[in-house]
Amino acid sequence: AQTVTQSQPEMSVQEAETVTLSCTYDTSESDYYLFWYKQPPSRQMILVIRQEAYKQQNATENRFSVNFQKAAKSFSLKISDSQLGDAAMYFCAYRTSTSGSRLTFGEGTQLTVNP
Amino acid sequence: GAVVSQHPSWVICKSGTSVKIECRSLDFQATTMFWYRQFPKQSLMLMATSNEGSKATYEQGVEKDKFLINHASLTLSTLTVTSAHPEDSSFYICSARRLAGEGGGETQYFGPGTRLLVL
């Protein structure tokens, strides 16, 4: 079975500091895609960043970057210069090319940003 | 960015009634949409995959006669909770699949969710 594990139910960070959220996944597929979604208190799911497994270069989106370790099946999210608006639940998700676009989500990490 | 809307955002109904939730992709066509359910402080649970012009595919354990899905057009999918009961109270979220070629790769965009409370 394909699984996504987020081992940190809660994390906190000081404003302007850097925080890393962990995610590991388990798959036997070679072609897949990884995502980080953010769900703020409004509960609107927002795509933060995506990574194609065939790409060796780590994806970056402004203050958000990933550390993709394919052999270790690890996909962590680094948030630099944390802002109060980054406070949210973060979900790691995974999709294979054979899953019919179905996403498998991790359990989520609640991020608190302290002023 | 891609926009997906849901209506209504909030609904309260009496036990035994049916509730319809709409999911629309506003600026792209979506042959595939997904319906999720989310309990407080938990992850999203996929209920079903909605395919335009064909029957929905339900996940194991989801009652298809309870949760009716209709994907009548490339921009609209509906979820009807039939004969709702208090245990159906939850947060329902839809997403729409945007295909590669319309902005850089296949991605799911989510609606804002619908909060259902069954009394």
C-alpha cells in the first residue's frame, strides 16, 4: 500500500526563522509526484510546492523549498523567513502516474508561528 | 491561478433530508473531480472520483447510494448526501484536476469546502 507519513503532528517556529517539516512515503512506483499543501484556518487547501520524482533538482517557490531524497523516500519542506501567515496545517501528498490522479495525504503537521 | 468554487459553504439541515453540494472549476475544464471528507484536526479522506460523463468511482467503505455524485459537465460536479444523519456532519472538500498543458503540469486545485451540520 502507498502511504505518506508525517511524523511531526505539531511544529512551532519564531517569526523570521526557518522551519523544516518532515515527510516520508512508501511506494514501489518509479514515476510519481509529491506535493505540499497548506490548509490555513479558513480550511482552503492551497498548493505550496510540487516535485516530480524524475527531477533531481529540488523544487523551490520563493521562501518554500523541498529536500527531496528519492532513495530515502523523503520529501521535507523548508520554510525560510517564516511569517505569521504561514501558520497552518501542512499536508504532504503523493500521486503516481498509475493512480488515476488520486492523491494520498499524510496526517498533517500543524505549524504555529510565534511573533 | 486555477479557481475552484463550492456552494454552499455552510449548510444546516434536519436529519432525513438530502443536501446537494456543488463544485465548479471556474477557469478551466476538469474531466475529473474528487470529493473528500475531513474531520476536525484530521487529514483528507478521499470519498470518490467524479468523472465527467460517466459513473463515479467510490473508495472502499463509502456508500454510493448515500453519497450521490453527478459530473454533468466539464466544470461542475455535485455531491448529494441523501437522507442525512448527524454522523454525516463533516467538512466536505472537492478538488478539480487541471491537466498538463494548461499551466505547467497536472495539479489538483481545491474548493473552499462545505461545512455540513445535520441536526
